[in-house]
Amino acid sequence: MDHIVTVQDAVTAFADFIEPTNAELDAIEQEIPLILADVDLLDAQIITLDRTPNELDTRRIRRARRRVLAERRTLANQGATATAGGAA
């Protein structure tokens, strides 16, 4: 008779390496506004899937797109500033 053996030790042996580092968490935290803007855009688009978008829906989608673009611009400018380092 074969016994079923758990592989708990093998799976959890590398649990420390699975966790994100502090640098990764900081990067995610900086991207939270963009993530939330993307979620708002998806919400606006999902609402219009089962019906013809009216004027209010169109405005909501347009506003959400502008917010996503603004957040992307902010992140891009932060990245350019960080890589420049301010040294001349």
C-alpha cells in the first residue's frame, strides 16, 4: 500500500524567498494611485458592456482615461527624476 505523504516541508522551505522585498513593496506603494485609476477605468468600461453608453457613461470613461494618463505621467516623471539623481 502506498502512503500519501505531504510535501509541506518542501513547499514551505522557501517561504522566506516568496515574500516581496521592502524595495518591491515601496515600488508597489508608489504605483497604488495608478492601480486605482486603472480599476476605475475598468469599472467604467464594465458598466457599459451590457448597454449602449449614454452621455454620462462616456464622460465617466473619458475622465477615468485622463486620470490613468495623469498617473502614468506622474510615475514616469518620478522615474526620470530618480534616475537623473540631480548630479550634473
